Amino acid sequence: MRDDNKFQIVEALQQLSFEGGNASHIDGVRVDYPDGWGLIRASNTTPMLVLRFEAETQAALERIRDAFQQRLHQVAPDLLIPHE
């Protein structure tokens, strides 16, 4: 990832909808769901995107993470996404 395109990726994500959640665009894209939340933002110090997820169950966590990853792939299909 180049440092100059991380903000463009976040801006493109802000144009997409996240069904079932309430999106906030204050510092990236944060989507709150009834059972958890997801956040993607551009790092201020490195050429990368930061993703964070929290949920009440493992299934909810995977659903939220997958929703973000699908949209990230939609706006930046060549971006490599590491999996834990």
C-alpha cells in the first residue's frame, strides 16, 4: 500500500452502505451493529489501514469482519489483507 492512497480507500469505503449497522465517518469508517462494531481507518504514521472489530460472539465477529473485508476488496481488489 502506498501512503498516498490509504485516504482514498477510506473515502471510497465511506460511500458504501453497511446493511444492519449505523455508520460514522468521523475518523475512517466505524459501523455499530446491535451485537458489535467494526472500524477501518488510515494510519497517521504508516502506509497502512487499521481495522478493529469487537462483538458479543465469535459468529458476530466473523460476520462484521467479513462485511468490512468484502467492502475493502470492492474498493481495493489488489490490497493484501492478512488473516490471523
